[in-house]
Amino acid sequence: MKTPLLELTNITKKYPGVIANEDISLTVNKGEIVALLGENGAGKSTLVKAVFGLVRPDSGEIRINGHLIAPGDTAGAIAHGVGMVHQHFQLVPVMSVTDNIILGDEPTRGLFINKRAARAEVLALSEKYGLQVDPDAIVENLPVGMQQRIEILKALRKDVDLLILDEPTAVLTPQEIDELLNVIRNLAKSGVGVLFISHKLREVIAVADRIVVLRNGKAVGITTPKESDEEGLAHLMVGRDVVLQVEKGEAKAKEVVLSIRNLHVNDDRKLTAVTGFDLDVHAGEILGIAGVEGNGQRELVEAICGMRPRIKGSVLVSGVETPDMHPRRVHAMGISHIPEDREKHGLVASYSIEDNLVLNQFDQPPFAKGWIRNAYALESNANTLVKEFDIRTPSIKTTAGALSGGNKQKVVVARELSQKTKVVVAAQPTRGVDVGSIEFIHNQLVAARDNGAAVLLVSAELDEVLSLSDRIAVMFGGKIVAFLDGKDADRAKIGRLMAGLSE
Amino acid sequence: MIKKYLGSRWSPFVATFSVILFFYLKDALATTSVVATSITFGLPLAMAAMVGIMCERTGIVNIGIEGTLLVSSFIGFFVASVSGNLLVGLFAAVCMGAVSGLLLALLSVTWKMDQIIAGTIINILATGLTSFFYKQGHTLPSTFPEIDIPGLSAIPFFGPVLFMHGPLTFLGFFLILVLWVALYFTPWGLRSRSVGEHPGSADTAGVSVVRMRYLNVTIAGAFGGLTGAYLTLELVGSWDRGFSAGRGFTALALMIFGRWNPLGALAAALFFGVAQAITNQLMITEVVTIPLQFTNMLPYVLTILILAISAGKVRAPAAEGQPYEKESA
């Protein structure tokens, strides 16, 4: 029997209070594409980092081409032909593409870097794998898809036998994802073994030869795309049946509640991020904004909610103008906000769950009488919401910081949706949340719609926008480039619009 | 190509040269002496700025330069005085500087202490120790003698300005050039800068962030030791409490003004030196009479001005001041 390219035997890694990997064994052969599928926190990243020596497993063996690799030995893994493309790009933004690719193993002439040879090498590499890059461009000026290409080239430069990709598609447009999947297929054809991580069922089924499903640190199933389908994989990932398609009735859109008129907003660098925006959201509908991140969605949401100054234009709720830069009064006028970054804007990590559930109404009856807070009302409110929103916590006195990502998000959703609001602004409502909680949060958003709220959904996950929205607006470069009907929206067409192409 | 690495800091050069030319035409002798003096004033600042550049390019903020200068000049002076040998004193000063660098690395890299506090510790330690062990009455056998490079030193103006200096001055200029070349044209430089900008990318490329930071901060410390030795063994010839006189802090401002580029910082330091030399000349010749307190203020006022001018226009190494943590989980 021939030796597999990568052989993991009984890998176990424990962190205080958590078992990240438990007794995981798997193999990758030459030319094979193996997908590691699992929810956030299932231990996928830990496992591949162990292979690359960035994490030191407590026990178990890692063999590459039959060679035993010592735990935590990054240099050894590289020497035996392992390359890794990290989830967060490991590129120096202010340096050129060439400098980034040669870093750590620079071609030299005497004491100096041979810049000409380096440039030639990058061009040859780019030619060989069909990945076009400009060797002299500065990395921070390049789009994300291009940066990922550089990451892949960087990995391939070291004559890799095994390429590890950690959530490579998380930041890409659908077109860029298709390109990447083609690159992966071509690499496998040329004999490279590919181990890639994803929690997106669609792409796993599209590209993998073998699928390993992780749940709570254990390998719970090994299957192939032929033997499996999206429902079956989701079941394996979560451990129970999951309804992937959001079940929702026909929208009964009524009058316009939220209207945005000629809104201009700047980003943190004082550059224009939202340019002349007009948008109407009706009561009883979900309007989804699709777009690659960084096209002004964040600035739009923050300007609506009063967290970022509006340079020009206005935001109206039922025809009344909302104040600029006053989140509290904006909220009082009926805009609920599920913020993109729950750790930063959604919760106070060191406060208890019951306090977090009343962050925006702690001083109003029944939670306070004049200056005095009402402990009884706080507790009963918390107990009701914890049950109603299925927040899994040992107690309502537990600090919010101690909860898992999904449960933190449920606290935010519970607070924002339990109050009677006219408008719900939900930014990336299911980011970093497990599949089970995603299903729940989606149902809550649909319920808010059915209760007559106008829901503005902003998400970088196209699938989320497609499954929830009654109407879809595609945002690119700070503008809405198209409105589509939610029912018959074409995935490929939206993808092109998101990339800034017309149709 | 070359222009890019100069950091487009030509304006101080142009300003300086036109001023020099103007005065040279009026009074050749005095101008020559002023410019020669300005090199004497500027060089130690430039060298101290190199200490900051080497550290900050790898992501370590070093506000302990002042302490390094103080303690290494102290050791250099007393070892030279007791042993009667300047070279032994020089060696001791460089070693002392390296030790102070090593201490900063230990505090900020290994123990991940806040780097501002770590630097302050070095400054306080240096002031305390040198004041405590200071004894009056020591003298040096001599200072490093001036070397007049045959032939070249006879050229009018450029001779005295460029080719009649002590050995440590020549060494200092040479090492600044070496540092510039090393930073932009060698693997060491590329790795150093990547560690200071984005340590994660260096780490995943197999470059040890910890080793790189230890190495550079220690070398920088040794360079600070050389600067201290230059001050006491070549420039001044004595040592007193508070000897470094704020040069370590001024150097940090010059480093920022020079955009963390060795040549940029050198130009800024020379510009600074010229300003100081002119003031001195005006005082000596009694062309103007300014109270001493104001002339003594000059370095600090200029430092504030420089920082105010460059604020918001320059971009520091991105990972500056942050201890590197390998990703967990």
C-alpha cells in the first residue's frame, strides 16, 4: 500500500475548558481534495494549524509522506512540502507583491536580495499556475481576491505537496469563489493534495473528493459528495436535522416606513463610502442588501442608526426625520439595530445577560422607577427572553462574555426584537454563528417582518440574502446598482453585480 | 528607485545648502566652522535615531534610548578613565548598550510588558544607577584624536567639514549608510520590516519574530552604546550627571521626521545640527544676545515643531508597540 501524503493519527488538542480536537485521524492522498466541514468552533482551524505546526497537539502523530513531524515544528512541515493559506491573510500591506512572496526565503546575490531574480521568479510562478499577478503592485492597493492569489502563490512557491486552505472563500465574491475552486481543481490535477476548510456546504460538494465532517472537536463522518447532499451534511455538522431553506410566507408589504434620501457618508479614512443613497423599506418586508464587504454597507448601517455622521441627506422613519449622531433618540423613534460587531457594539461583555437584555431601555419603566432600577422586572424580563429566544446559559446572571458566539447573538437579537419597533436593521446577523442558531435567528427576522416591521438586512453571505429577502438591493462602490425581486433572483447575476459588472 | 528609498526628504537638504552657500559667500571661515560644528552636533542625534529605527522597524518602541546613552557613556567614561585605555572604554560602552537593549527585549518581547513602560524603566534605571555610582575627579587620558584624511582634508570648506573628524565620527556615518543599505536591500532588512509591519506574515514564512526582535533590539542597543562612547570619549571628554541631555528623546522625533528611514533621519539630524551651530555662532560672536535659557530650550522647541509638522503625515510601522502572540485556538 502506498503511503498517503498526509496521515494524522489520533490528534488531540485541549484548551482550558474546551477540547478542540479529540482523537482525529485522517489521510490525504496525492492529487486528492479533502474538505474539512464543520461549524465555527468545531475544531477545523485547530486541526490544520496542528498540521502546519502553528498549534502543538497534546497527543497524536502527524506524518507527511511518511515522515513524522514533531509537534509545533512549522519549519519541518514547510520542509516536507506543506503550504498553508491562512484565513486571515498573512501579507505585509505596505510591501510589494514580490517582497511578500519571497519573504523568508529570498534569492540573494552576495549579501543582497537579488531583486531581478525575485521578480522573475514571481512571474514564472504566476505563469506556471495560471494565477495572474502584478509583481510590483503594493499589496494594500489590491482587491481581496488578488491578495488571496498572492497567498496561494506564496504557498506554492515552496514546491508544496500538500496545500492547506483555511476558509478560503469567506471573503470572496461568487465569481472569485468559482475561480478559486477551479484553481484548486487544477492543483489537484497536477498532483498536489489539497486540504481545505469550509462551512459552506455548496462549495464543499462542488469541489471535494472526500469530505470529513467535524463536530465539537470530533470527526463525526467521512463521506464523498456523491454519497451525500446538503441536508445530510448539515445534519452531520449540527447533529440534528436543520431546515436550510427559510420557511416564510408571502410578504404583505404595506406603507413605506424607512426611507433614505440622498445619503452621503464617509468611512474612517474620511473617504466617501456611501454616495447619494435613496432607499425605501416597507412595513412587512425584508429588504436584503447584497454586496462584497467594504462597499459602504457598514457606513450605511451606522449612519442610519446614528453612529456615524451623515455628510448629506436624511433618514426618515414614517416621514419624520431622525436625528444625526444620536443612537439613543434614533432607537426611541423605532429603529432596532443588530450590529455587525456584537462584541463591540452589541454587548457589554462584563455585564450579566439580564443587564445586556435591557441596555437600550434600562432607565424606562418597568425596568426603572425614577432613579431606582427594578430588579424584579429585570429578572422576569430576562427569564422570559432566555426561554423565548432559546439562549443557552447556566443563569441569567452569567456575564455575556462567557457565552458562545451563537448565544451572544441571540442575546442581541432578543433585546432588539422583543421590543415593539418599526424598523429592524440587521447587519451580518449570523456572522460567526452556528448553523442551529442561524436557523433560529432567520426565523426571528421573518417573524418580525410578519409582525409588521420593516427589516433591512445587510449581509456578506449571498445565501442569507437570497433565502430571507423579499426584495434585494445590490450595493457596489457606495451605491445601489440594482434592485431585484427576492423570489426569482439569479445567483450568478447578483454575483456579477456585486463585482461591479453590469449584468 | 533610489529616490523612493530616500523617503523624499529633500527639503531639509535644499534649505540647508542654500543657507550655507549664502553665508559662505559672506564669511568663509566662520561658515566653515559652523558647518563643521553642526556635524558634531548632528551626528550623535542621527546615531541615536538609528537605535530607534532599528527597534521600531521590528515593532519595538524604544523610548529608553536616553537611558542607553546615559548608562553607556557613563560606563565608557569610567572604564576608559580607570584603565587608561580609550579602546577598552569604547568596548565597555558598546557592551553596556547591548545589555540595555537586551533588557528592553526581555521586558517587551519575552514578558510582553507595555513597551513605553519598559523604556521608562530603562531611563529611570540609567538615571538612578549613574547618579548613584558617579564619583567626581575622574579624567580621561585623552579623547579620540582627530584624523585628517590626507589630501581630501586640504579641500577648502569640504575638507574641514567632511574629512577632519575623530574615528568614531567616520564610523558613525559609515554605519548609518550600512544600516540604510541593509534595511532596504538585504534579506535581514526585508525580514525586519515585515516583523514590524505584520509579524504574522513573517512567522508563517518561517521567520522567527522573537529571534528577530531580540537580535535587532540588542544590535540597536550596542549602536546606542557606540553613540554614548562617541559623546564622552570623542566629543566632550568628560562625564557629568544627566550627560545625555535629552538627545535620546530628540532622536525619536528625528526618527519620525525622517519617516523611519536612516537617511531621512540623518538629514533631519544634520538640519537640527545646523540650527544649533548657527545659534552657537551668533552667541559667541555676540551678534545677538539671547538669554542662555532660550538657547538651551532650542532642541526641545525644535523637537516639538518637528513633531507638529510631521504629525499625521507619516506612517509608523504597523505592528509597533504590540507584543506578538501566535494565534490561539
